[in-house]
Amino acid sequence: MDQDAVKRTLGEPRSAYRRALSAATLAGFVIATAAAGADRTVQTPSIFGPASTPAYAIRELALIVFGITGVIFLVVAGLTVYALMRFRRRRGDDGREPPQVYGSLQIELAWTVVPILIVVVLFLVTARYIFAIEWRPQSPQALEVTIVGHQWWWEIRYPKLGIVTANELHVPMSDPAHPTPTFLTLQSADVIHSFWVPQLAGKMDVIPNKTNRIWIDPQKPGGYVGQCAEYCGLQHAGMLLIVTVHSKEDFAKWAAEQQAPARADAEVRAGRELFSSLSCINCHAIRGTTANGVFGPDLTHLMSRWTIGAGVIQNTPENIRAWIDDPASLKPGALMPAMKLSPGDLDKVTAYLVSLR
Ligand code: CUA
């Protein structure tokens, strides 16, 4: 799928993405889902719009649980309303307390045993779905991706393809007839995060010193938004991610572009030399240069990404310049320090970074 198709699916990606995410972050997923009814161009992060097998299973389970709890609600609320109407105070009441019933073995057994059975059924059904999702063996056709949670961004590595990127996961579509799922290995560099793309799979915690796994097999090309789902510090809400699902050919094209070495355009040489002389290279990597830091996002193909700061602002030259000048002005608490460059140097480094397509 070409970039235009992604844009069509997502609407105008940056604004639509931010609109959906800020709505989701501020008002909760329910309201974002309601808003989507009016504007179908945005795929809001709703568990009721699944696009991948684990998400379909979770919706199925949610509907079963809603069904059972809905019946309980109707019975309890119905009996309550009936009692309120039927036994309400009437003119001519003698004011005495009605007869009280204590110690009825049948009633007490009923309201103990029936709820226990309901809980057991809910437990067994849930366990069945969890194991069906978790025990799926990794097929040889599966794409392997390692995702590392950082305060506050996602590092995304394709070990077999030699690709490293950030905050924007690209995967091939999985045709149910010839599944090509993506198996994600989740690790954390610092604190506990949680990886959650509601339309593709359930939540999975991302825990330091522990490796968790999750898989997705999106069946429709398009963009799917996600969010860190475990409070991880000041910018927990600024830890967004977007999954772009490509057709097989388009994924191969994307991968080839990402595998290409970083551009070394002659006209931005001054910026490139300045960049390598600054402390930028201690935290950021640009493949094929002396920059090989691992604390911050890999910048080899920086301009192929839609946002900077893990979804907090659009990836534009102006925003990159403002970010280098003072990241905290755009993302308070961001761990990258203000670089304190002169305006001229800022322009040079920006021109270099913007050339990294
Ligand atoms: Cu990472 Cu919340």
C-alpha cells in the first residue's frame, strides 16, 4: 500500500491521528468510538473494531461477558424497580414494619451458589480465550519484531531485517489463507509500560528484565493507533504508537527503504559534521555514521515517520528545529536535554536531520 492509501485510510494522518488520540486520551475510548460514527475516516482505537485474530477473540469474549452481566443487570434492576413500585408507601398504611425473614437456607444457598457458578463460568470462558491466544505457536512465516519501551517512546527493531525505527510499527497484512502474523517481543529499558493497540490485540505489559510476547495478524491494510497502557511517568500519555499494515509488496518496499543506508547529501555536510561533533551521537544512532547511541530513537530514516516525540507533534522541519532547541517545550519531561545551539547551528543540524528520509 502506498503512502496515499495510508492517508486515505487514516484521513489526514497527523491531524486525524492526533484528534483520535487526544480524544481517546482525554475522554476515554468510548467517546472516541462515538465520534468515529460521524467520521469513518479515522479508525479509532476501539476494541469493538477488531482487525486481527486476538482482537476478534477479545471482542467475542467481551460480548459474552456483556451478555451474561447484562442479564444479571436486567434481573437485579428489574426486581429492584418492581419492589420499589409494588411495595412503596401507600396512603392508609398502618406504619408497622412488614414481616422480616431471617435464616432461610434456600434463599441463602441460592444467592451464594448462583453467583459462584456465574463467576466460575466467566473465569473458564476467559481462561479459554487467554490460552487460545497465548499458546499459538510461532509459524516460520512470521515476522519477528522486538519492541522496547522507553520513557517515553517505543523502540522498534526488526532483527532479521536489520531495521531500527521508533513509534511507528510497520507490518505486512496477514491473509487468513496464507497467514503471515507478526510476533512481537516486548522488553523495557526502564520502567513498566504496556503495549496496547486495541484493534489488533490485547494489552501486554512491558516489564524490565522480563521478555513478554504478543502476536498480531492484521487482515486489512490501514493504520491502527495504540497507546502505552501502564502509567510510566510524566509523559505516559505522550507514548503513542501507530501500526501501519501494508500489503506484502508495500511492506517489502518499506523494508527496502528502511534498510538503505542513511543519506549523506552534500548540501547538508555542515549540519552532518556539526551533528557528529555534538553529544547527539551519544544517544542517537544514524546508521553508517559515528552516531551509534541507543538511549534515544534511531534517526537513520527520521523523515519517514509521521510524528516526533512518540506522537506528540507532527514531524515537520519547524517542529524538529523546535524540538532540538528545547524538547521540553513540546513534551514536558522528555529526557532529551535542550541542546543550547546558536540559531545558525540549529538551522544546520535541522537541515541535516530533515535530509534523512
Ligand atoms: Cu509507557 Cu505508560
